[in-house]
Amino acid sequence: MKQTLRDRLDVLFMGRQYADDDLRMCESDIRWALDTDAYCPNCEGIDACVLPVKGYMMFFNHADAGRFKLPRFGVAFCQYLKQQQAELSEADQVDHYKGADFNRLKVTDDNKTAFNRCRQYAMTINKQTKKGLLLIGNEGTGKTSLAYAVMRQANRAGLPCAFIVVSNVLDDLRQNYKNDFYEPTTYFRAKEKHFVILDDLGVEKPTDWVREQIYKLINERYMKGLPTLITTNFTLQELEERLGSDDIVVGKRITGRICEMCDIVPVTGKSWRRKK
């Protein structure tokens, strides 16, 4: 049998009775708490949240209500919001870019096209997204800031994210080979996280071992259909030559995979670092 509003209030207040004037003073909190009780137990994730502020659950504070003889409420984070914040904290490894957000980034004639393409991609990313982006541009043009802004939006969409400098993945694997007890966590994050930024592809010295590891990482994410955002200072042809070196076929295999899994976004303009 369907519960009446009075029945629901009796459950919420555990039988406590309050004057109508007291209830009117906290009417919005009451509705929020009732919605929390009704919807949160069967919630499927932060995207499906119907509460006034996604992930914020309102609850009746029995201790304070007993102390003050008035209805009192508190707010708690749901499990999905806690997970989202933990993911963002883990993803934010570089302090310099933590403030990067589409609402804060400066838009100029030089970066307007890249900004709009990245923002459009970020606003539509979800758990079904498989395609990523390849940001190509000279050093200091704002590629990493744009990438970070995309990652923050992906995090808001509930995707586990990671920011990974490609050279750090390689250092991580080298340590693993030297020490049997070393856990290559950077490599595992680069391989497993749903949405990953691979920053500064191509700057590492291109040995056969480096090429092999880069191909294995990119190919694994491609095979799993995980969206990846890659930044590089090199053009595709330069990447082919640099990662192929004496064997251009290897370079073509790597860039071929990247082109299949990413849309190319040129980032133009003068270096922001040199302007500063």
C-alpha cells in the first residue's frame, strides 16, 4: 500500500511530532530528506541523481533534534560523490594545472577553435565514449591545460581518470624491471583508468624498448575501447619518424593506432610561458 506523506514523515522523524510552523521553517530540507530516503537506496550513479545537489544526501539529525526539540538536518556525501572526489584527487597529480577548467581558461583567437572542440567533447563524454583526442601543438600553447579541463569534466561524468606524463610511465616500468618488489602503479593507472591523459608523447628518447612500451600501452587502451587524450609537441609525421627511427613501420603502427582512437585537434598560437 502506498505511503501517505504523514506516514513518510513519521518514519523520517521516528515518531517525533512537530508544530506546523516548525515544519514550514525547514520544508525544503524535509523534501530533500524524503527524496534521499526514496531514491538513494536504488541509485545507479551520480549521473542518475535526482537530488537538488547531485551526490548530497539530506538526513534527519536525531541527536540535534532531541537536543533542541526541533527538526534538525545534516548533509552527507553519497558513495558515488565520494568516489568521484577520490578519483579527481588521484588524477590531480600536477599542482600547476589543478585550476584548469573551461570556465577559467582564457580564450583567444589562436586557441578558440581548439577550446571549442575540447569543450564540446568534454560536455558529451560518458561511459559509452570510446574516441579520444590528440592535441598537437608547439610547446607552451596550452595543450595540457585544455586536456586537464577535459579530464575534470570526465570526472564529473563519473569516469575514473588519471593524468599521466608518458616519460613517468617509462620510468615506472624501468623501476619495476630493476626491483621485483616495486609496484608500477603509474603504468597500471595509465593502462586501466577509464579516461586517461597521456601528456607529452614523443619527448622521450626513442629506443626500441621505449617504442615497444608505448605501442603496448596505446594498443591496450585501444583494444579495451577506453577514451584517451594525448598531447604532443610533434606532428603525426614527426611522431612516425621519431618513434620509428630506423624502423618507420613501428612509428606508423603507433600513429596508426592513435589516429584510430583519437580525433586530431591542432592547438595553435604563441607560447603562453614565453609571454609570461
